[in-house]
Amino acid sequence: MALWLVRGGRTGEHEQKFFDDSRIYLTWSGALQDVDLSNVKDYDEVKRIVAESYPTVSRGRVINHAGQILAFAASMKSGDWIVLPRKGKPAIAFGEVVGPYTYSPSEPSPYAHWRAVKWLNQDVPRSAFDQDLLFSFGAFMTVCQISRNDAEKRIRAMAQGGWSSAPTFVAPLGKSPAPSTEAAPEATVQPEDSVDLERLARDQIAKLITRRFKGHEMATLVEAVLKAQGYTTFKSPPGADKGVDILAAPGALGFGKPRICVQVKSQDAPVDTPTLNQLIGTMQNMHAEQGLLVAWGGWKSSVEREVANQFFRVRLWDQDALIEEILKHYDALDADLRVELPLKRIWTVAQDEED
């Protein structure tokens, strides 16, 4: 059996269809939608198909795309597992391939090529994984096999243990760990050239925050961000907080509006609607116009369905959103807090996906 990374679009625009249909799709649009890949014989044939379908694409991209397409159409097998890094939340979905490659030309672009999948878990927090696995999950390619560092064995063990955490890789005696993502068969893209460095940096920041701002200390971090944004705050002491960790309002004395109730959940597990409802109830009790729910582990789909209904009253921050606010206001944070969370800016060449 194998472990495959599959992506649901540059911005995750196809993810929900993947979940709703219990399928993964080969999301190349254009002329490839008119080609049945059921009987492709080898890599050279796929390269020819790609070159004919996309005549303006460079030779390097033809090689890159052909390897990924061959992997999807021919190399994947029923029983293999799928890794789908989520774009809109700090989570990773896992599924099992349960059917062969299928071509459905009547499907709208780009959904003609697909495989049936049984989703095992759609919201495993990224914080549950060691850095070497996150490195592998950070490949830019749409389809590639992950085989280094016992990745498949560790993920299957993680599933058996309730998805709490993946076992750490132990390198054989005399060898060093080699965290990497292997390209799809015959593809020549090198791992170091095809990894989302920004995502990896965010993962490292998230792990540092988890270590240094555990439990109620995460409310301290959120309060610091709100102060940097210009709010005057009151933070509840440790213990029972009656549904509110922080009160915030504009102005030197905090008498301005909007008045905001903030609830901070530092656990890795996603929160459900009772947590959101509790915050809304607290807002009414405190006569606050707006609320902020900070959920380090994200939230379940039941909460996502309430986002539109609560748009003018409540904002939701997961770990990605909180980190984004930290980076945006880092220079204005308290000096002591910056010592606890030492970060520096770097510039690097922007890497185009699948380049």
C-alpha cells in the first residue's frame, strides 16, 4: 500500500467537492478533460498526451505534470491512503482509495478524472504531526507519493490511536532522517524545489506557540495582539471564566465601541457549536456588540455553517488567523512577549506551485 498527497486546488477551491462527492479529482482543466486515461501504457505516452493537450507548456512542466497524471491514473491502487492538506484551516484530511481511476466526460471541468475515496478524518490538526511529516505534506505538487521516514506506517498507526499524534520517526542506526517528499513516478521535480516554505514556517511558529503559550497563557497572547491593535482589555484570571477570557474595547479607558467578548480555546481538537453558542450568550450578558472566538484547533463543520449567520456579530480565528495577526502586529507587541516568541522576517523567491 502507498500514501499519496493530493491537493484540492491552489486555494482549496475543490476541497468541499472532494468531501461531498467522496472522491478525489485530477483537477487539470482544459484539453485534458477530453482525454480518457484508462488505457495509458507508460510515462512516455502520458508525456505525449500532456504535450499535445498543452502545447504552450514548457518541457519542464510537461515532465512534472506527466508524472503526477500517471500517478493518479495508473499508480494509485484501492487500499492506498490519501493525504489532503486543507487550505482554509490548519488541518489535514485523510482518506482511503476505494475504487479505480474513472473517466466521466459528462462531468464539468475539471472533474472528468476521479477516484472514489472513503474519508477517514477530514480535520486532523497539523500540530499532531512531527516536522518531517509536515515537510512531506508541504509539497507544491497536486499529486505525489510520500514514502520517506516510514510515513505511511506512522499515519496508519496514528489512525489506530484515534488520530491524536503520529509516531516519531527513528532513523536506522548509522543513518540520518531524510524528511522529504518523493515526486510522482518519473517526475523530476526535486523536493527542495517544490515545498511550501511559508507553510512550513507557519507550522514551526505554531509549534513554538503551543510550547510556550499553553492553556490560559494563550489568552495572554491573544490579549497582546488586541492591545497591539489599539484595544483596551481585561483578561479573566485563570480558572472558571464564565464563557469569556478577554473583554476588549477601543479607547484609552476601554469605553469605546464595539465592545468585544473574546473566548480562547487552546486545545488541538476543533470546537463545536456549543462553544460558539456560549460565546453568543456571554455577549448578551455582557452587553457586548461583537465576539471573537479563538480556536487553536479550528472548528467543526457545524460551526462553519454558522459563519454567515453570525458575520456581523462574531469573528473566528484558528491558529492560522492568530499567527497572521501576530505577524501583522509583531513590532507593536510587548517586548517581553517578543522574547517568548522570537521571530524575524526573511525574503525568499516566490515558488510557483507545480513549477
